[in-house]
Amino acid sequence: DAGVTQSPTHLIKTRGQQVTLRCSPKSGHDTVSWYQQALGQGPQFIFQYYEEEERQRGNFPDRFSGHQFPNYSSELNVNALLLGDSALYLCASSLFAGIHLYNEQFFGPGTRLTVL
Amino acid sequence: QKEVEQNSGPLSVPEGAIASLNCTYSDRVSQSFFWYRQYSGKSPELIMSIYSNGDKEDGRFTAQLNKASQYVSLLIRDSQPSDSATYLCAPRTAGNMLTFGGGTRLMVKP
């Protein structure tokens, strides 16, 4: 049973560029959440997708956008990259909390983004 | 006031001792609480979830929850050097969003 997978593992971009990160959830899960983890800090919630719609969003600008596909996989897009966007981007999969009260989120290995 | 507070550490304990990790949270609506372990350079790994007041034991790990005091803790018995990592406390707040503390770095010395 495959766990959560993310690609790519590492990415180097320059300021102003755009980036797309990808995530496939754990088998049986239907919800994908994205988090940003800066060095030395805990992860911060970006947004969550369920049934191909953004269901909840954290305090991130519109430069951060996403998508969920019918097979539950998801993409995170970041436009107009800033130096401060350098971080570990984590995808977490789960069952939708609106239906499943006792659900848990499982993280993928993450994508390390460096913006120069 | 931060939403989730943890002592950043490092918390240093000798091998075989009990490590006690604490977390306080501000959102009284939170109903579910999770502890993640994160090794340096790796992603967080779920080690415990707790939903009701009281204790929940799983192997060497015990999670304790007190919703009235807005306090959750993690005890690690018989600590091993392999337990050396950062431990993240994460209440589930509105919807399905996890709000993380900054984590406590645990060092277990042989």
C-alpha cells in the first residue's frame, strides 16, 4: 500500500518564477492538505482540497493556488516566487473531516524549494 | 499569544529515562490532537492521536489530554537514542486544519 508521494524532491528556482508541486494521497484517502514549513518552524497550513474544491485556506496570498484531480491527486502552484517562499512544502492526505470525525493526516516526504 | 505553544528545547534525557513533552493551545474548539515526530531533514510522522480527555497509551508512548486546561502532553518511556527528534504538537482546529506548534527538540543521550 503506497503512502503519500510527492514530486519533485528538490527544486531550485529564481525570484519571479512559477513552480508546480505534485502530490498523490494515500490509497483510500480523498482529501489533500498542503503545508509550508520554514526552517526551524512548525508546518503552516496553506489550503485543503476535497472533491476537487478548495475547502479551507490558511493565511497565504493568492500567489498560492492549487488543484485537485478526479483521482484525488493534487498540485500546488506558486507564482511570482519570493526569497521567503524557500521552504519544505508538505502534502498531507486524509479522509474528509466533515464525514469522518476520527481522521488523521499523513504527510508525504515533502518538496524542498529553494528560491534564489 | 501563539495558538500552540511548545518549549523549543532542547530537552535532554538519558537513555532509558522518561521524556515529557508539553503543549498548550488557545483554540477551545479543538477536539482532536496529534503528535508528530520529525527527524532532521525528513517530513513529520504521526505517532499519536488523542480525542478524549485522559490518557492514551501506545507502546512506549502515552498521550495525555486535558481540554479544560487546554493542555496536551506526550510521555516517552524507556527513551532511546533513536527517539532523538523534534516533536510537533498539532490540534485540529476549524475544519480539518492542523495548527502546529514550533516543536520540541528531544535529545536522548546514550
